[in-house]
Amino acid sequence: MKTIAVPRRNLLATGACALAGSLSLPRPADARGSGAANLTTQELVRKWYAAWETKDWGPVDSLLADNFTFTSAAGDDHIDKSTFKARCWETQIDFIERFDLERVSTGPQDAFVKYLCHTRNGKSFRNVEYLRIKNGKLESIECYFGAQSSFPSAVSAGPK
């Protein structure tokens, strides 16, 4: 067997280009999704963000696995579904108006989403989230916050 030497710089550049190419969509998309029973990953992701706009926990809860966890830089380290509801849903639902999904990249059991969230007070912020899916339900979400002015939430009093 012959060994071929490849400089690390070339290997890293190739990987970075492949990742960047896999994360692009031609245009922003609306958060409203399909109501089909057997959802594709893309449909499940869109349904998740659209469910926030209903202001009703039922549709949100129906998309979450029993063992769902949420992680963010705001001190949320794999919090469970009930803690997510108390810390994230109940504190943010009255402030979120809608999501514009700017980039959605899906695999069979995961997705990366970059969105622009519009708040009821006329502000907006961008986040990126990594969603893992198992058996047609969201098993986990990792949220990466956008600009410091919006950290950790849409209602922060950070710089404008």
C-alpha cells in the first residue's frame, strides 16, 4: 500500500470549502412548514420555528422528544424539556413575533439553521442552531447567539 502525503493546510482548506458549500441555500425561506404526518427533516425544522409563532405550547411540545435537551451560552447545559419550557418558552414567547429562516442545511437526522428573529418590540437578532432529530422528533438543540446586543435574549438591555 502506498502512502500519499497531503499537507494539513490543503486538507483543512478542502474541508472548510466542503462545509461552506453544504451550508448554503439560494434564498431566505419562510418558517411556515407542511402539516404532513411523516415529516422530512426540512419540514420538521420549518414546523418547529412556525410553531413558535402560534404562541401555543402544544404544537411546540409535540415536536420534542421525551428526552429533549437544549444547550446555549446562557448557562443552559443540556436542560430538559420542562426546564426549556420554563427558561426559554415562557420567558421569550411574548417577545418573539416570527422567524425568517435564512439558511437551512439538513441531513437525515440533523440540521443547521441560521435565522433572523423579529421581536414584537420591532427589534431583530440572528442566531444559529444545530438540531438533532430522532424518530421524527427534535432530540436536541444547540443555540449559538448572534450579536452581543441580543445576548442572551431578545429582551436584553445590551448596547444598541
